[in-house]
Amino acid sequence: MRVGVLREIKADEYRVALTPAGARELLARGHSVVVQRGAGEGSAFADETYVAAGATIAESADEVFEQATLLLKVKEPLEPEYLRLRPYHVLFTYLHLAPNPVLAEGLIESGASCIAYETVETVPGVLPLLTPMSEVAGRLAPIAGAYFLSRLNGGKGMLLGGVPGVAAARVVVLGAGTAGTNAAQIALGMHARVSLLDIRIERLVEAERYLPGVEALMSNQMVVEDQVRGADLVIGAVLVPGARAPRLVSRELVKAMQPGSVIVDISIDQGGCFETSRMTTHSDPTYVECGVVHYCVGNMPGAVPITSTLALTNVTLPYVLALADKGLAVAARDDPALAKGVNVIEGKVTNSQVAEAIGSPYFPLESLLPFEYA
């Protein structure tokens, strides 16, 4: 198969979807790899390292789209990218379609087969291609929150961990999944007072076992309101695979927070879990609304691209190899987890959560690619 690696064009995005080591693995199996010039530079992979691995370098995105069948990216395609897609393309990347009906429509109109990293699911609730980036974003969130709590950066002027004789900041983490537990872990390590909320008791039991000092609370609207009002930093880390993130915190509740408090919305890729959230960039990461500093960067792991690229490609490469070796139909037949990643094919939406979120008809994948799982 002809595999293409595109340079990311989203603002401040420096990750790359395939390392030179990954290219070498594909070439060893008889596939060809074309990499857009400069695609790996942000992650410290020079074009020469791809050439040394056996890949060819394309001067433009147009060349990659023309030459490749399997297209690899990190972030969701922007308009200049999805308008280039053709029915013979298989796109493998993060898509986050639920809050982005315009992108979804663009993919539907392209006729391409589009597989989302974030909905590949091995067993219920286990998202292997989202997990490493959730770990990175979770660990970055308290660091960003601590930085923007500084008076010089728009916050109330509070040290997250306090000092002897002075209380530490109160951190509330909404969601005890991978991102939330990693955020709680780092906040505890910074000596903050941390509350972790979730609706799943088993996640709270696990959090208390592995995060000594965390206050694990069953989430409901009254608890959310009580905790958010008294928080100095609130981290939103709620995820429903494929669906739009639930809005847990209303504008009125944000208004009730102390001026200069900070919100970090990790869930922003899926629409955000605060009513006041809107996506920001690393170049312009915050805004103040209702007196509260909002940090809603949509590609948080892009701030540490070397770590993020290696962590991401560690888990995506086996799926890339399967797609290249077998083609989409057989690879999906052989691996139900990969089949769950298919969001759009032949102009139809094949993920029920995405279909519901964007108001599109839902077509089970089996009705478009008839197969029985091995």
C-alpha cells in the first residue's frame, strides 16, 4: 500500500503521525511511504531520517494526497485538507466529529474512509489510541493551571502548592478517566488540595487506592456546584467516546467562582464541559470570561511534541501496519477495536454517537462492509 504522512497545519501543532522507525517497518513489509517535507521537524525528525529509513519526500501536501492511499495525520483535517480527500483515500487520525458538524459533512462529501483514533475501543471504556494523549494532557493541565493562577498571567495570584503556614490551592478535577487521574496525580505532586469527581464508583475506588490524599467524590449536580464554587482551579476531563462532551458547568456556576480562578478544559476537543469554553491555541491560550481565566487549548499534547509523537505512534503503529497489510475491510473484520474507529465510509456515518451528535443517519459498518468478525 502507498502510505502518506502529512505535515500538520493546525496552529501550533508539531506532532507527526509516523516516525522514521515506523516508516522503516512499513517499508520492510513491502509498502511505500511518502512524507511531506518538514512533517517531522517539530518532533525532531529531519527529512533526512525518513529518507534514510527508505521513505520518499514530497514537496507539497498535494503530492501526498495524489500518491498515497492510506493517509496518516495527528489532528483533525482542516478545510484545505478534507477538500483534497477522494473516495479511494483511507484517513487515519484524530477526528473529534461530534462538536464539528462542518468537518463531518466535509468527510461525508469526500467519500473517503475516515478512521478516528479516539473511537478505537478494545473493550468497553478502553481507548488505546486516546490514552497516551490523555495522559499527556492530564499531566499538563495542573502545570498550565498553576502558571495561569499567577497574578502576572491573569490569575488571582496564588501558588498551587502553597507554603508552610499558607493553604494550598483547591483543585477540582471533573472526570476520573485517564486524563482526570493523571491531572489529579500531578496536582497532588504539586501539593495542591485535590478533589476528583466521577459518576463511576469503581473509578473513585481505584483513584483513592493509587492517589493517596485525593478526595474522591461521587459526582452529581449539587456536588459539582459545591466543589466548583470553592475551587481555585477546575480541570474538565470528561469524555463520552465519540459523543460531544457533556456540559457539566453552567455559565452561572462559572460566575460564582472567585475572580482570577482558572479553568482548564481538556474536554475541549469534544466540545468542552464548561458552558463558557471555546477553543484556544498555544499562541493565544487563554481568555477571561465571568472573571475566570479559561485555558481551552485544543491540542495540549502538541506543546510537548517529542514526548507526544513517540507516545502516540507507539500505539498507532500496529493499526497502521494492519491497515497497510490487509486493507480496511479485512483489518476491520479481523479487529473489532479498529472497526469501532471507523466514523465515516462511502459518505455515511458509521459511529452511532457521532451520528446522533451531528444529526446524521447512522449506518452500521457491517451494512457497508459485510463481514463476520474472526
